[in-house]
Amino acid sequence: MEPLALHGGRPVRSTLLPYAHQSVSEEDIAAVNAVLRSDWWTTGPKVAEFEQAFAAVTQAKEAVAVSNGTAALHVALYGAGIRAGDEVIVTPMTFAATANAAVFLGAKPVFADCDAETLLLDPRTVEARITSKTKAIIAVDYAGQPCDYAALRAIAQKHNLILVSDACHALGGTSEGKPVGSLADISTFSFHPVKPLATGEGGMVTTNDARFAERMRRFRNHCMTTDHRERQEKGSWFYEVTDLGYNYRLTDIQCALGLSQLKRVPVWTKRRQEIAKQYDVALQTMAGAKPLQVRKNVEHAYHLYVIQLELERLSADRNEIFRALRSENIGVNVHYVPVHLHPYYRQTFGTKPGLCPVAERAYERIISLPMFAAMNNGDISDVEQALKKVLAHYAAKK
Ligand SMILES: *Cc1c(COP(=O)(O)O)cnc(C)c1O
């Protein structure tokens, strides 16, 4: 057997394959250049154009462009009327920003747990966390797979809660034939370069509720009654600040890039689904790791391809297998440290191990494999070869 690169052997690849990477075309570059030559670098016409195109793709009535995915979550919860003293139920298996959004508004994040096979928010654990203070649920389409929105909507309706979808992974996905972005009361997206559409930094919120959208538009611009362009067009200087808001605007430069990228989302989604299928097939021939389960009636957007290690069948833990794969120059990653285990949450909200046992157990086993549309077949085969080599090395001797 070939020695592991971790132990001084030859790595499967000579250069590191990242876990995610943006794609850019000449058309993207031309779109950005055109805005640079125009009068409006921000609050200009490209913002509404991007919002309308995004709303059309996600079949939502309204889309509000914001400066990043974290801002999108903050804006979404403000739009929904969340305030100090409220409780918001969140999944622990996410990026900290999902829970932080509640904290930004003085609300308390309350952690439910996820399903062991999909790592999506488990609706069965949500109801037990509802109190008289609960106002909203934030579900995360983890890895790009839409959650069980039928079950979550039923719980939200029964308890009069607002259902927010953190869809930062899931642009391009569908559930029961409906696109992500139209599956909850409010949905949020990120356009960070690792995500399914990239504008450098960027984000979007979608909703069918015009009142939510109106509040969100104000909040992203200091809760001012007019923006720069409206004042310029009216030849007026006057505005009023009606509440505490932020500068969460997305520039026209970024919106032009987003508009150009949006056209390629279907092709990219399809490519990632193909890569996932190849990984699925390869994993069937390997002992010690398995893919996450995919729910019925969904189109998975595969922002991430996450494997769960079967530690009982391996002689090493996740950290060692992670290091071994990195040494083979495979840019694996781990998504995520369960949010309630971060020191800030432990110190501020008294959360601790044992609160979300399913997420905590999964955290010890998960590894994200490289997954992005621009990967070529050689890259895919390198990942498979490295995984095979590493898992075979650590196959537990009976
Ligand atoms: C990326 C991401 C965010 C935050 O988005 P930014 O654009 O980085 O602020 C929030 N939630 C999830 C699930 C994410 O993946």
C-alpha cells in the first residue's frame, strides 16, 4: 500500500484542490466594467434589476439585495419584527451568523437539534423548544438540501411563528418542484465566493410579504425615508431616520456581477449534482464513510458534499483523517462546529455539550469534500483516490 502523504509518502495531488471556488466569465467582467463606466456605483439601476431577476428565479414576489449573507439574516429578522426579549429557534448545524442574527436584535437564539442522516433541522425537536416568547424559526438548507418545509410550516402556523429559511447553501435547489427562496416566509442568501453565486460579498432576502420587504428595504439603508438616488431625482435633501438601521447596501458593481452570474446557476447546479453522483458511486465501494441522506422530492443544490465517517470501522478519528486528506492536497473542510459549542454562546447563553446530542455526535464524524462547478473530472478522481487511500489505511483491523 502507498504510504500516506501524512507519513511522508507522495501526495495524490501536487497542488491543493480547494473545497470551493468561484467561477467567472468574460461576460461577468464586461458587466462589471460597464457599471464602472456608468454614473451609478451604488443605489443605481442595477440593484432593482438584480432584485427582480432574483425574485423571478426564486418565484418570490420581493427580493431585497444586501451587502452579505449575515446582513440578509439580520434584515430578515428585523423585517419579521423580531425584537429584544423574543426567542428564535435555530439549528446548531450552521455558520454562527444564523444564530447571531437573533442576538443582533436582542433576541435569544434557542437551539433545536438536527436529523442524524441529513443534518437538517429536525421538526420533531422544534416544538419542544417553543415558549410564549418564541417568534420565529430559522431553518438552514444545510449543504444545499432544502429542509422539510411542509413539517416546519405546519409548526410555524400552529404556533403563529415566522419561518425563515437560511438558504445560503441552497440557491438552485427545489422542494416539491418549488424553488428555494419561496419555501418559507422569508429566505436569505449569501454571495460569498464559496457560495452557489458570487459577488465578492453580497446577499439577498426574498419574501412574498410586501410589508416585510418594505421594512427590510428601509433597514438596509439606515431606516431613512428616501435614498440618495430618490433625493437626487427629486432635487431634495430632506429625509427622516425612523428607526435604528444600518448600511447594508449592495453596490451596483456587485449587482451587475450577480445578474451576470445568475444566468449560469442552473448549469452550475447540474454540474455539482453530477459531481455528487460520482462521489456517491465511489463511496459505495469504500468502507468507513457514507454520504448524507437526500430527502424525497428535493433537488439538492450541493453547495457542500458532506461525508459522515463510520468511526467504528476506522482506527483514527475525524481530525487525523482530515489531516491525512489535507496532506494528500485535498482541501477538505468541516461544516460546522455546532454553534452552541462556541465560547461566545457558552458564555452568553450558558449553552453546553449535551444540548444538541445529534449535532454534537455528527460533528465528530463530518468532513466536507471539495465541491464546485469548475472542478474537472481529474479533480474528482483525485478526491476519490485520496479518500480511498486514507480510508483503506485506517480501516480498523478486526
Ligand atoms: C455563508 C453563510 C452565512 C453568512 O453569509 P456571509 O455572506 O458570509 O455573511 C450565513 N449562513 C450560512 C448557512 C452560510 O453558509
